Amino acid sequence: MAEPEIDVRERLVDILLEKVADERFPSTTTLDLIESLLRPDEVPVYAQVLLRQVRSEPYPSLAMLRRIAALTN
């Protein structure tokens, strides 16, 4: 039986999104990497992860807010 092919890019994005969701202050390097790998159809999922981060902080960072705003373009 042949091994099913995996989409390495998709799997990497999934893993990184899980890490970002679990971290209080995700690294900009990780966020930049995710953004460089995202396909347009994955942007809403990424936006939801970032919005949860912002919602959980009493004073979210301006950098995170700008990152989310940039996704609307």
C-alpha cells in the first residue's frame, strides 16, 4: 500500500498556527514565516488565530493589530 502524499507546506502552516495559538507572545519570525507560506484560502484561519490573541490581551500590541489590519488588504 502506497503512503499518502502529504503537503509539507500545509502541514508546516498547521503546526506553526498551533504554536502561535498556544503562545502568549508569538515570535515575529514565526508570524512572518506563516504569512510567507499562506495561501489566500488560509488567511481567514490565520486571522482568527491572531484575533484570539488580541482578544485575550488587555493591551494588545500595536504590531499585532497592524499585522491583523494588513490581512484585510
